[in-house]
Amino acid sequence: EILNGEIVRRIGAGPRPNVLISLTAMGSKGHHLETEALLPMQEQMSTEDYMLNDRIIVYVVEVKAKNGVPEIIVSRAHAGLVKRLFEREVPEIREGLVQIKSIAREAGSRTKISVFSTDPDIDSIGSCVGPRGQRVSAIVDELKGEKMDIIEYSDDPAEYISSALSPADVIKVEVNLEEKTASVVVPDNQLSLAIGKEGQNARLAAKLTGWKIDIKSKSQADKASEELFEESDDEEFELNE
């Protein structure tokens, strides 16, 4: 679940200490219940500063016993936070008309989310973006400017992988179903966009789809094909001799 809270204490020294958060939840009888939760360093977004008395939305990752007392662990970096925010902002998701198929996230930087409409008359991406982009903007604002790529899920692996590499254009995708690998060819001027800064776009696309993706520019693919053709010609010549 996602819950609202207020930062009440910073625990430990250093630039990014653990943070204690006072949470407010609704009890079964409609009463407001208050408890405390821990936001550990590894569950924080590197782009955020957590200051005392700040209001914050967190995702509950775990509840465990510590010395016989329940300890609640919350996160700002978990992909589940993005999922719950979309459920909150998009009525079609709450009603089951649009489904979230997969999420790949590098918190504070970029998230890719694939969606699918169970109703052919409903645009899954348009529903998530919202009128004038208001729905996705609310989520991006909550995540302090984290980039959000919303793509259409497809049962066709080639089509799905091509979409997952957005915003880059893709010329061709060849898939190996047994090894679950894909060879992707993109225009020469789209190679850096497809791979992304420090490989982020390709990395997130692979995580989103569950496929190992090898990306080449058209000129690289053409050169590899020529070399393969020359090798096969040499082999044929040797056999003829």
C-alpha cells in the first residue's frame, strides 16, 4: 500500500541517513491510526532530500518483528510506488479496464511502464496520460521529475521490445524464442537514443520485457551481414577446392 506520512527523525550521520516517518492510516472503524515506519537509505531516492516535518508518500515494503515489536519498512524507490500512484490517478486502472503488465524503474531517474487495455474502445496509454497530461504529470511531480515512459504491452515479443525501446525508432527486431534474446536494428542516428545515457534505456527495456536485447545501428548490422556473407563464400570456395 501507499500511505501518507511525516518525517519525524533522521537516524545516523552522513549525507543520507535512515529516516523515521510517522504514518497515518485509516482503521477498520474509520478511526485514524498513527504509527512509525523506517525509510532506510537503500529505499530512498537519490534525487530527494528528506527534511524534518516534510510530508511524504511512501510504499510499504515489509512488516517484520524486531525484538518482538513490529517494524514497518517503507520505500520511495520501489517500483510498487509507481504502480500504486497510477492506480490512484487513473480510474481505468482501478476499474480493471487498463492493466499494468510490467514496471522497470531506476528511482529518481526513469521508469518504463507497460499497460494493456481489456476494452478495445479504451486507449491504455491515453488513459494513463490523462486529459492534457494531467494524470501522468501528477505522478511525475510526486516523484520529483522522474521521467516516465508509458508503452503499450503486446503478446508479440518483437513488437513489445520495439515499443520498450521508446523514444528510439526501431527498424527491425529478430527474436530467439528458445534463448529469449533479441537482435534489434535502429537507424544510425538513433543508436545512442536506443541505448540511452550509460545504457539506461536499453537496460530498462530489457528489465521491462524480460528479454536480453542486443542493439546495433543499421550500418553496424549491414557490415556484420557483409562479413558473414564473405565468410560463407570463403567456406564454399574451400569446399569446392
